[in-house]
Amino acid sequence: MRIAIIGAGNIGSALLGGILKGGVAAPDDVVATVATQEHAEELARSYPVRVMAGNNLAAAEFANVIILAVKPKVIPTVLEEIRWALREDRILISLAAAFPIAEIETQLGRRMPIFRAMPNTPVIVEEGATCISSNEVATPQQRAVVEAIFRAVGVVCHIEEDLMHAATALSGSGPAYVYMVIEALIAGGLKMGLSHEVSTRLSEQTVLGAAKLVRQTMLHPAILKDQVITPGGVTISAVHELERHGLRAMLISAIETATRHSRHLSDKLIEKLRKDA
Ligand SMILES: NC(=O)c1ccc[n+]([C@@H]2O[C@H](COP(=O)([O-])OP(=O)(O)OC[C@H]3O[C@@H](n4cnc5c(N)ncnc54)[C@H](OP(=O)(O)O)[C@@H]3O)[C@@H](O)[C@H]2O)c1
């Protein structure tokens, strides 16, 4: 497999690290591009792959899997640049939020296997959550190739493209919500007199450990929560406070609002693309 990562910024370079570490492709078979020479040199110092500033067409011609990791507004320019390297026997993966596959197809004016992937920032530590969807041209073998790339940096779920807005709201943006929870737990510990260091360690490990327990036991979180509660005990007094302030309702509403906003942004983007066409 020869992979080109077009726009190796935050997510693109994290993916690059995972691809190399997971042995998905050898360093000689990976090429990355960024916009600026300065960033290209910095990346080349961190990863043993060919990095170029611009030169997207050469990168795409080299690869049979082309990953677009630029910002959504840059996608039309990049597609225009690399269109002659995009053939039916190659795989195109776009990470651009809110940019539908149908729009990529329209911009290209030709059919080829196109995937959309919505990873999240924990791909940096190989604990990402990535949702994937594809057009109907993609074969099961190509789906397996794309899954292998993202499995190198975490967990992969295949979903219908229409659900990408929900996935963006849940796992794409999700790390931000969890950081807010960790931040608040730390503050709670501090308020009750724990040191910064102890409070931070306890908070991060509690979230990590609880998540691991959900995965390993495959029990519903409500059951695991119940196991921590003793009648008339400490935990139930805190759970009552969280219920009183609507913790669960707040998170559900946050995901509902973010899903709606993602759809709105996508509609606006499509409108702009139609105007520019
Ligand atoms: N961050 C997230 O949590 C997240 C999650 C899911 C999906 N996404 C999607 O992933 C994409 C990238 O997001 P990001 O946060 O990684 O952004 P980012 O850090 O700004 O990375 C974008 C990269 O694109 C490069 N670039 C810009 N124009 C280019 C061009 N014409 N040719 C080649 N490279 C070019 C930039 O290079 P320079 O550094 O040299 O300017 C930069 O390194 C977005 O479409 C976003 O929707 C992000």
C-alpha cells in the first residue's frame, strides 16, 4: 500500500504516526504534504517519510490511497490540483468535516472509491474513534484497507454517511466534553483540598479506568454505576447532585445541538460550492 497524506496537520500527522507505528505501510511508501516549507521541514525531522510543501499532484500520483486531511474549505482547490491522479483503482479518503462524498464526486466529475472518515484527536495516542462511510463504488476489500489504516490509531465504526453529523457531534467533538469533565473533577478535588498533582492524576485515571471497564466488561454503564453505589453512601449523594443539575440531559442536548450545527454547516458549505461552481 502506498499512502499520500495531503495536509499533514494535527490529524494528518497523527495518522501518519499511527500508520508507521502500526506497520500499515513502510516509510518509503508514505508521502505527506503540507502548505508551508517550514512545516514540511519540521515534519521531515519527526517522521522518516518524504514530506513536501504543496506538490499535492506528485504525492497523489505516487499513492494508491490518498488521504485528504486539509481543512474543508481547501478541499475544492486540492481536488482540482490532484484530479488527474484520481482513478478508479485508487482510494480517496476525505477527513474533512461536513464535506459530503456526493460533493467530492461532483467536483471530480468521475466515479471512484471515495471514503469519508471522521477521526478524533486521541488518534495521536492511538486511542482514536473513527467513523467511516463510503460511496457505492467502494468494494469490501477497499473498505478493509481503509479500516486497517484507522485501526492503527484506535477503534473504527462503519456508518451510513447521513449519520456522520451525529458521529461528528459524539466522537469528533467528544474529547472536548470529556476534557471539561476531567477539568471539573480536578477543580472538585482542589476545592476539597487535594493537591494539583493528586487531583489531576486521580481525575484522568478515573475517566480512563471507567472507560476501560465499560469496554472490557461490555456491561451497560448504568450497571457499572450501580456497582459503585451503596445505600445511603457517598456516591449516591453525588449522583443525586449530578441528576439535580441534569448532567445526562445536558450531554444529550449537547450532542443533539452539535449534530444540528454540523448539518447546518454542511448545508452552508454545499450552498457555497454551488454558488462558486
Ligand atoms: N482536529 C480534529 O479533531 C478533527 C477531527 C475530525 C476531522 N477533522 C478534519 O481533518 C481536517 C484537518 O484538520 P486539522 O485539525 O488536522 O487541521 P490542521 O492542523 O490545520 O491541518 C491542516 C493541514 O493542511 C495543510 N494544508 C493547507 N493547505 C494545503 C494545501 N493546499 N496543500 C497541502 N497541505 C495543505 C496545512 O499545512 P501548514 O501547516 O503548512 O499550513 C496543515 O498542516 C479538517 O478537514 C477537519 O475537518 C479534524
